[in-house]
Amino acid sequence: MTILKEGGNIFKDPNGELATQRINQADVAPTLAWLEKITGLDLQSNMLGTTGKAPTSGDLDVAVDQSKISKDQLADTLTQWAIKNKQDPKLWVKKSGISVHFKTPIRGSAKNGYVQSDLMFGDPDWMRWSLQGGQPGSPYKGADRHVMMASIAKPLGFKWSH
């Protein structure tokens, strides 16, 4: 049996334990505001899924406009921040698929712990719609909607991809 644990599991400490934690809803906007200062990107307007809506989040999912910056450019900006702050960039910045991941200090301070920010590249308007999460308290999640959309598309000869 395989158990899929999503949300904030990319960064590990030297012992192999998670280096990030869940973030409270009240801490999301201040944390993204801090990250906006580093990246120069509008992140608070581009939250995806249940980021900022749910009482807590395992990570911060945010859309990044791929027509304005590339993954490599953003990764370089975050890497330069880590170097400037005497940190090993390999412990702070990672790339995968459509995302750049950053070990982000909650509210910009290490004393509050860290959350994983998933900066996801694409068209923010499309992503905000296609990657919206389920309503808080609903038994249905955004993944359930994707399964439904894929199930409708397949017999029609199409493929659903968020």
C-alpha cells in the first residue's frame, strides 16, 4: 500500500525530518508579502488551491506568470538571496515539474519556523480557476474535481490537464 502525503515535504533537515511545517491562515499573507520583497512578484493575488482559505496549509501554492519570469530566473533570484544570507541554496531552493520550491521563513523570520512555498509557473488566470481547491469544510477537494473533469473528457476523446 502506498500513502501519498502531499504538501510541504520537499525540504528535509540533516536527520531526514521535514524542515517545514504547516502554516496558519493568519500567517499566509504576511509570509507572502515578505517573499514578494525578495522576488518582486505579486504572490498574494495569485494564491492557488486552499492557500489562504483553509485554517492551515501544508504549503503555499502560488501561481507565477511564465510570460514574465522563467523558472531559472526565479530560482537564481532565490539562490542569490540564500547566498547573501549565508545559507546553502541547496537547502532552500529546489525545482520540479512546473514549480520552484522555496523554504520560506514564516512571516520572514526563522523563529516562526518555515513553510514550503510552491511557486508554480503558467497562466495565473487559468491556474486560479483550474487549481482552486474545494470549499473549506467540504468533503470534496480540488483533486476530486480533476477526476470528474478527466472522466468527462476521456469518453469525448479529450484529456483534462489543469
